[in-house]
Amino acid sequence: MNAILENIMTRRSCRAFEKRRIPDADLEQILTAAVYAPTAMNRQTWRFTVLRDAEQIAQLARAVGAAIGREGYNFYEPDTLVIVSNLKTNANAIADAGCAMQNIMLMAHSLGVASCWINQMKDTNGDPAVRALLDGYGVPADHDVQCCAALGYGNPAREIEHSMTAVHYV
Ligand SMILES: Cc1cc2nc3c(=O)[nH]c(=O)nc-3n(C[C@H](O)[C@H](O)[C@H](O)COP(=O)(O)O)c2cc1C
């Protein structure tokens, strides 16, 4: 099978991460894949803010959890959390972020690193406590968080069925 198609077909989301560090060189490749994703009109106005400290990740998760009313919320305690933000004024911010996220997840998978899309900061990044932490981590004030990537080692939650019936040739 084509190697890229095999990588796409075997990637699965992970929701329980081991306490094991992703090597810096692997993380660098994952982030390189992110910035090489396409963007509308090649604007590249995004930022990838990388948290590698467990306490910083936990602190942010607590603030997000409080904002959404979910006690114990923890982003699945990943080794690394990549916060994907973009200019509030960029109408294609979420589309650009989606392209970058897919690159992140597929590059990670090719290196044996598991991943999960984290959506909860999209609607909470305006919460004062969440925003104060984002300010401290250098997420620009004129950016909204579009999504995050939880990265680390672990096994996928479950197998997923996909159907070619979604494809309609005319
Ligand atoms: C836009 C989007 C938002 C998602 N948000 C979350 C999330 O907040 N938490 C989570 O555990 N998974 C999230 N996921 C992962 C999906 O649940 C997952 O991709 C889907 O169930 C298919 O499973 P797979 O990734 O293993 O193929 C999200 C995926 C996408 C594309």
C-alpha cells in the first residue's frame, strides 16, 4: 500500500498518554510539518505555542475545565500540548488550523507519537482565567485559539469504521 495512505488509515486518536518524553528532534519534525501546511492566500498568520511542562499543561486544563464546568478536565495529560492560534480577523483561521492539525497528527503518527485534537479551548480562550494563562505563554492578544494537539505515547482508544459510501462519483 502507498506509505502515505497507510499512515492516514492507521492513525487513531489517543486519550490516555504515558509519562514519556517525545524526543526534541521528533517534536521539531512534527512542528515543521505544521508550518508546512497550506494556508488561505498563504497568510501563515498562525502561531503554534508549545507547552512541555506538565504543571503548565495541568494549570491550563484546570482553567479550561472551570470555564466549561468539567471538574478533572485534563487534556488527557499529554507529554506536549500544541496550542494552535490565529489572528481573530483571519476568516480562514479554522480551515488553516485544520490543515496544520492534520499534518501534526500524521507526522506524529509516522514517528510513533500518538495524538488527539483538543477542541475545548476554541470556545474558552476568551475566559479571563484562560486568557491570562495564554497571555503568559505568549499567545498573541489578537489571536484566538482554534484548537490544540495533545501529543505523547499511548494506544488509541478504539478502532473506527470508515465508509467509501461517502464518496459520490458523478
Ligand atoms: C474538529 C475536531 C474536534 C475534535 N475535538 C476533540 C476533542 O475535543 N476531544 C477528543 O477527545 N477528540 C476530539 N476530536 C477527535 C475525534 O473525536 C476523532 O478524530 C474521531 O472520533 C475519529 O477517531 P480517530 O481520530 O481515532 O480516527 C476532534 C476531532 C476533530 C476533527
